[in-house]
Amino acid sequence: AQSVSQHNHHVILSEAASLELGCNYSYGGTVNLFWYVQYPGQHLQLLLKYFSGDPLVKGIKGFEAEFIKSKFSFNLRKPSVQWSDTAEYFCAVSRDTGRRALTFGSGTRLQVQP
Amino acid sequence: DTGVSQDPRHKITKRGQNVTFRCDPISEHNRLYWYRQTLGQGPEFLTYFQNEAQLEKSRLLSDRFSAERPKGSFSTLEIQRTEQGDSAMYLCASSLVTQVGFDEQFFGPGTRLTVL
């Protein structure tokens, strides 16, 4: 079975600080990787995704993530956070074929202080 | 708005009552997923449909839970004899799966269930 670990449960940063959120997964086969964001009072939105090709993927709002297959990791980064990035961030993985249901991590709450 | 919609957004019920939630996916999407999210956790997979066929149910989905997707359009999730442990946010997502290409799931706003 797949599992996803997010190491940081709550992160507090000042505006303009750099962000890196860790995500590790366990699954032996080919996977698709995602980061979802949930802003306060809103539903889950896709931030970025990796299916194949360049392991460095760019998403919306200046976010990027790097897939390191040997480390089973898919860390999310942003060079300079803004107050509006305050949200909960979820890493998720799905199998490449078949069910494709998402397995989520427990989430990281990011609080950006102005 | 052509996104995924869910109804109701909030439901408060007494233990032992039955509840039903509805999800309307994006119109051309052939897959529909149900997830459950409890406080402090990420969403957990419950079940999914490919068109009208329910292809898999998670072990989380006890016999008190049933889901349907008649005609491959909207879906309903029913919980019979609710228990306090059923209190959670129930999320619906839809996607368009093709033979080639990826499966991007779009989420609805969720139905928050509180069982008293």
C-alpha cells in the first residue's frame, strides 16, 4: 500500500522567507505526485503535479517541486513567501494506472506573518 | 461555476439517523471519487466510480455506507445509522481519465457532517 509522510506539521515564516516543505512516499511502482493547497475557507486546489519527464516541476503562484526518485521525495519549494500563501499544503501520490485514487499526507499548515 | 459541487455544505444529525450527500462532478468527467477528511488529517479514499460502475471501496467504507452514481452523472453517498465517529468532511472529486495522459482530480467544497 502507498503512504505519504509530511514532516512539517506547522510552519511559521515571515514574508519573503524561503519555503521548503518535505514529502516522502512509499510505493514500489510508478507514481504520480501532487501538491494540493487549501486556503482558509476554500476547497482543495491543485498546486502542481508530476507525471513524467523533468523532475523539477513548476506550479502556480511561484511554487515548484523536485522529484527525487532515489529518495522517494517530492519536496515543495518557494523562494519568497507572501502572506497570501498562508494555507494548508497536502502532498499526495497516486499509482500510474488503475485506481489512481490519491493517498494524501497529513498536511502542513503554513502561516506567513507580514 | 462549472466546478465540482456538493450538497449540502453542512449537515448536523443525531446519532442513528441516516444522511445522504450529493456530488455533481464536472460534466465531461468520467471518474468520480469520494474521500473523507478528519481534523488534522489529509483526505482518505473511500470509493470511486468509472462512469456508473463502482470499481473499488476502501476498507474505511463500512456496510453502513453506500454510494451510487446512476447514469454516470451525479453521485450520492448515504450513511445509515450514523455514529459520532462518522463526523468528518466528505469530499468529492472528479477527473477525466483517458488511455493516454494523466488523471487530475478536481475537488468540490465538501460536506461537513456533525453527528451529535
